[in-house]
Amino acid sequence: MSPVVHEHSLTSLAKPHGNLGSR
């Protein structure tokens, strides 16, 4: 689960296109 959260964070920063809004 930890790695998943970390990857999600990286994806959000790499492509801040709506990932934060989804959360």
C-alpha cells in the first residue's frame, strides 16, 4: 500500500491534471 501511495503522489506531480480532484 505504501508504494502505491508514493507512486500516486509522483503521478500527481508529474501530471497534475485532475488526480488531486479525484482524491
